[in-house]
Amino acid sequence: MRNVLSLIILYVLQISLCLLQISLCVLQISLCVLQISLCVLQISLCVLQISLCVLQISLCVLQISLCVLQISLCVLQILIMSSTLTHSRN
């Protein structure tokens, strides 16, 4: 009877150890999933930063284009006024 009881205790201990190992594996898998999620989040943030930089560059190019347009309009006005003055003298 004592041998049977010892065997049962050993069996229960083995099952407990197996359950502990399974729990540790589940924990490791959970940590890996968390790490992957953090990496994906970092990549998403980097993509967002790049997108914002591209937007800023686009806005700067637009501002420069508007400035060039304003300068061109000013030059055109000066040319028109100059032409008008020249014609009025003649």
C-alpha cells in the first residue's frame, strides 16, 4: 500500500511539474507576443513620423511656390506699369 501511495504522489508531482512548465511556456509566449506588439507599435510610430515629415516638406514646397508666384506677380505689375509709363510719354 505504501508503494502505491508513493507512486500516486510521484504521479501528482510529475503532473504538477508539467503544469508548471506549461504555465511558463504560456508566459514566454505572452511575452513574445508583447514584444512583437511593441515592435509593430514602434514601426507604426516611425511611419507616422515619416509621414509628418513628408507633409512638412510638402507644405514648405507649397510656401516656396507661393512666394515665387507672388514675386512673379510683382515683377509683372512692375513691367505693366513701366509699359504704361512708356506709352503715356509717347
